[in-house]
Amino acid sequence: MNAYLNGDYLPLADAKVSVLDRGFIFGDGVYELVPVYSHKPFRLDEHLRRLQGSLDGIRLANPHDAAGWRERILKLIDLQDVADQSLYIQVTRGVAPRDHAFPQTVSPTVFMFAQPLVTATPAQKAAGVCAVTAIDNRWLRCNIKAISLLANILLRQQAVDADCAETLMLRDGFLTEGAASNIFVVKDGVLLAPPPSNLMLTGITYDVVRELAVANGMPHAVRAISESELRAADELWMTSSTKEIMPIVRLDGAQVGAGVPGPLAQQMDALYQAFKQAVMRA
Ligand code: PDD
């Protein structure tokens, strides 16, 4: 497995950074995770735009323009044997003596690696997963894809401890997102999505799902979703680059809708798979 570190392509095991890297010391950095199908990155422009937004959010100059990123990313992808990959990109504020203030002159650390992409099997999608809820106790800048994920990790572990797949977060009585996914609700045939804001990360998958809903005439609305609406949902889905569209069939031990993946989830999954195929062929 090959990695990229500050201009070099090297085996992952040989990629080393200083313990004074601000990513290690402070979690002072941002990341992206790009799914790769048949050696082609999915929605790379969108991922690079979100990366730019995250870098702007932490006031870190982008070390590369879009063409520079594209060149490096495609080279790294081509170096991997496996065709379907999960490409991780991380940019930190670099190596400097420990001090909260930004270092004066320092170059960011750019690290990337790709591992085999593990997506849900048809059997897993047909079974669905369970989820739990928790109070969203993260900071107020969740739209930044920051590497400092301690709150998300603690929240996700609550799901793992309950033998579930995801923790759905509620802030002031409204759904924000999952610990590492976006959440969609279906009620009375209408697909509902929480509106993008500083309280959630707008997923690339979230955007694709919304585009597909519009393009295929699936009734849908983007608006705040209350806890009671969440609990009364006919269908719940979690979406992310690796989980794609995964139905949630139990929430806090209670059945969601009929307790099995619903018709809209199945329809959206089919649309998503077809879209992926079409984009990757183009
Ligand atoms: N996480 N919200 C959060 C908090 C996330 O961590 C993620 C994805 C998403 C969905 O974004 P996308 O559709 O672009 O994958 C929403 C990735 C998969 C991760 O951290 O591994």
C-alpha cells in the first residue's frame, strides 16, 4: 500500500512525521475521504472544494491548487493494486514547537494514503442497521472536516457499545447528523434532510442523494427535523462515502417504520448505484 507525504510516494509503513506535527499535538488539521471506483476518484472536484472550505475555516493556506491536487491524487491512486479504494487526504498546520498560536513560518504537512474500499454488501443493505441517539455535544463548527474528531469518536462508540452502527445526534431537539454520516428521514413518502449549516458536515453523498431525489421526482424537503419527527419516521437512512445509503431499521431499540429497509431507501440505492456507474464510465 502506497502513501504520499509532502511530495514523496512511499510505502505506508515508511511514511513518518515528527511528533511535533500540529496534527499530532493539537489535532490542528483537516481531511477528506474520497471513494475511488475502478481507479477513478468519485466527485473529486466536490471533495477538493470541501477541502478548500475546511482549510479556509481553519485559516490554513491551501498548499496546492486543484490541478496540483488532482495530479498527486491520480498518481497515488494509480500506484495501488486494488481498483476500488478509500483515499484519505490530510493537511495539518505542520511541524513547530508546541504553542497554540499559529507558527510564523511553517509548511503544512500533506499526507495521503489509499486503502481498499469496503462498502456494504447487498445482504447488509437488505438487513439494515440499528442506531442510537445522543445529545450533539460537539463544537459549533461541524461544517469543517477537522481531524480533531474526539467528540465524534466518543459519540460513535456509544453506538458500538450498543451493538449498533451509528449515533444520531440531536442539538436543541433537532437532528444534526450521525457521528460519521448524514441522516435522511422519510415520512409519508417525502424525503426529509436537515439543512446544511455550521452544525453539520455537508456530505458529498448527501449532495448526490439530494440531486438524485430532484432529478427523479422523489418528493423531498430540506428543513429542520425535530426529535419527535425522527422517532416517528417511516424510514431512516445514514449516508456517507463508505456506507453509501444504509437503512436504519431500529433506533434506541424501537423499530423504525416497518422495521425493515423501506421502499425509498431501495429506490435511492438503485439510483445511486446507477449514478456511480454512469459517472465512472464517463
Ligand atoms: N465521514 N458527517 C460526518 C460527521 C462525517 O464524518 C461524514 C463522513 C459525513 C458524510 O460525508 P460524505 O458523504 O462526504 O462521506 C457526514 C467519513 C466517511 C469519515 O470520516 O471516514
